[in-house]
Amino acid sequence: MNTCSQIQCPFCDANSSDSGCMRYSHPTQCHLTSMFEFDSDDKWLFKSAESEFQEIQTLNNRFINKDKASRKKLQQLKKKSPRSLELPIPQAIPHPRTETQLQLGG
């Protein structure tokens, strides 16, 4: 089971299954790996023992509340609003055949 999602870690982007942790570039860098053993892929930490999730969540919340860098990063993530992508409007390019027909006809 995806531990990050199960403990509702604020750095877990539940809306995107492929983004991974928003704080650590690799899950093995997570502060929780110093206290618990996990399986991991390139994005998430996994644990099969559901009985440990409550303890993991409690320790994660305590860490985030005490860690200034984590709180600052969370504030930055909350302030970020999705930017709309504005693409330039392409200019109309006349088709070469149309120009030739106009020149011949005129």
C-alpha cells in the first residue's frame, strides 16, 4: 500500500499518481525511512503492515510541525496556484496554391 497516501502526508500529491513526493526527489530520502523500513519505487514509499500506519502518520505530523523547512515548503506549495498556459495566436499563413490562383485571376 502507498504509505504516503495512506498517512495523508501533505507532500503526497493524491491528485497525480505519477508525480511522487513534492518534497523529496527520491522516496528513500524521506525522514520516515530513518524510523521505519519501506519498500519503494521511484516515487512512493510502500508498507504492507497497515497496523503501523497510525504510528507513521503521528510521527510524520510531529516531524512536519517541528521542521521549519517542511513548513516553509508546504506554505510555498499552498501559495502556488495553477498557471494557465497562454499560447500565442498563430498568424494565418496563406496557402501557396491560393496565392497563385489570385495572381493568375487578377
